[in-house]
Amino acid sequence: MNLFLDAIAWLVAPEQYAGADSLPARIGEHLFFTFVSVLVAALIAIPLGYLIGHTGTGRSLAIGLAGAARALPSFGLILLLVLVIGVTQRPLAAFTAFVLLAIPSILAGAYSGLEAIDRRVIDAARAVGMTEWQILWKVEVPLGLPLLVGGIRSAALQVVATVTLAAYIGLGGVGLYIIRGLALREFAPMLGAAIVIVALALAIDGAFAGLQRLLVPRGVAAGRTTIDRARPSRPRTAAVSPAPSVPTITKRENNVHS
């Protein structure tokens, strides 16, 4: 509890908000690394995902590559790229690692958004004379946007957590307080920086969740609401009393009565 209070005191201390090493400056660097990496990854993955989702070509290869890329260790990938590209090109190496980590989620969101569309909708678009380009941009892209934003949301969360490791190779970001705290055994700044990173992740997740909800086409949202309202409520199961037994008349009794 004392460590948590010390972290809060470190976060609200006035000296953390002045100078080049201030907390807002480090947060700005952290967000800069995150959004630029996700933007570059989106420029690469979205066209490729739309091509795969629209044509169905290369789907198995894309799934395999996306799964393999997700299994890459973030820290090892950053160090490997620093050694391959060069120590003097550390920002480029870090950005390359972040982009490679963001591509699989965005790629999966792009092509799965198109594949989730009912094929009857695509056939109806072709039946009214739409070209393949019109089908892609007027039908598939709007209907697939929620899943695409979900993929970008997942990529942004992964990158904003991984950018913390950029401080290990001498770059900025909120992770610098964690690396410095490890070296100096100052645990309050480490916990304070961890709280800031969690807050950034929650803010980004909430922003993309709201955007994902807003991008659902109005016709689809209205259809879901109509279906939910029209769905009958399940009646309560009442105990059914057994039907009264009907007396049977045997053949012998029938002869007697006759």
C-alpha cells in the first residue's frame, strides 16, 4: 500500500510536469510511436486484407503468416532488428518491430470483415449490375468496417504495451521510467509509469470500442434492433396435469350392452 501511495505521489509531483524529461513529454513520445506504427501497419495490411477477402486468394498463406507473426517475441524482435539494421538506426529498428507486430491483427480484421458478409448480399449487388470495384467499396468495405476497426484496436493495444520496451534501446516513451527505475531500484516511478501505460491502453481501447460501435451501418444496426424486439420471450414452463384417463369398453362389455 505504501508503494502504491508513493507511485501516486510521484505521478502528482509538480516536477514530473516540467522540463524535457516531463511525464507529458514521455506520454507524447509513447503515443507517437504507437500511432505511427499502427498507421504504417494499416497502410500495408488493409489493402492486402481487402484483396484476400474479396478474391479469396492467399487466405491460407495469410492466416499462416499472421499466426506466425503473432508468436514472435516482442523484445527479441526489437533486439534482433537493432542488430540487423544497425545500432545507429535504433528508431527505424523499433518502428519496424512495432509495424511487424501490428500487421497480423489488422490483416485478420480486414479480410475477416469481408468474409463475414453474407454471400447473398454480394450476389444481389452483382445482380443489380455493380462492378467488382463498386461491390468492394459500396458493399463490402462498409459492412466490414466494424471488424476492421476491431483488428486495429487489437493492434493498437499490443503496440502501446510493446512500445514500453523501446526505452531499453535508448528511445523515449513512458517505459524510460521503468528501465531507469530498474537500474536505480526506484520502485515508485516504475509503478507510476506502469499505471500510466495501463491508463493509455484503457483510453485507446475505449476510443476504438466507441468508434467500432459507431461504424456499424445504420441498416445493420436497425435490423438487429428489429430482430431483438420481434423475438418472442420464452414462456414460462407450466406444470401440465396429466390428461384424464378415458375408460375403455372391452369387447365383452360391448356384447353385454348390445
